[in-house]
Amino acid sequence: MITIASMGIDPGGTTGLALVVCEKRATLKESLATATGLSAIEVMGDWQHQAEAIGGMMVQFRDKSYLEGRSSMICIENFVLRRRQEGGATGNLTSIWVAAGAWGYYRAKRADGDGHEPEVAFPMPSQAKSFATDERLKMWGCYVTGAHKRDAMRHAILGVNELLG
């Protein structure tokens, strides 16, 4: 059976990171039912600390996926600059700094075009929340406590769905 792996990242002041490892089956529900690796954590600290920690985890994910012959994907939540109701842009760009720093770290440590890189996607928050609702997460056995971890899990599941084709 083919094994697939997806890492989901929800960057921010506290970053959620989730991992799903499962067998490739005909449907998402069937695939998620085979999950042997299903985990979610929160990474805290300033944006530089988070970026380095997450970038390192991305490198480990890539290397392990390659060594174990998995199809893999990394889904990093995209960022939308929202306006305050009073007008003017919000000043909090931490999500961008964390995501860009982690991506830069990962790219600096990559295997330089050896063909073993995971697919990478930058889905919008609404894509993940509308696809992997709380009800669906519960039905799939993927519901985790903690908003950041849960949002990262949503992105990881989007990656699994993409790998299924």
C-alpha cells in the first residue's frame, strides 16, 4: 500500500503544526481511517524562534518522507491582511514573518533539486475551514483540542486530499 504524509502549518503568534500519515485509499475518509501518524503541536516564542523550529521540522518531514518512500505535501496557511473596522491595516504581520522565515530556512536546507521535495501549497484559511469543518474532523477522527493545532490539522487534511488526487 502507498503511504502518504501531509504537514499543515497555521502560522501566527502561536503556530499550529499538524502531521497526518496514512495509506492512500479510494476516499479521504478511508485514507484517514488508516492514519498511523496523526499529531498536532503548538510552537511558541518570537517569530524568529518559531521560524527556525518550524523550518527544521519541515526539513525533517521532507527527509523522513523521502527515506520512507512517501508521497508528501506541506500546506502553509496563506495570510490575508485584514482591515480594522475603524479603518487602516492591522499592524500584526507575525503570521507572514513566521511563514516566510520557516520557508526561507527550509529552502536554505533543501536538497537542491534532487527531486525529493514534497509538494507545497499555500491555501487560504477559508479553504481549510470550509473543507475540514469541526464536524468533519470529528467524523474522520482528526479533531484535536486547541484552535491553532486544529487549524493546522485542517491544512494537513487538505494536503492529504490533494495527494489523493
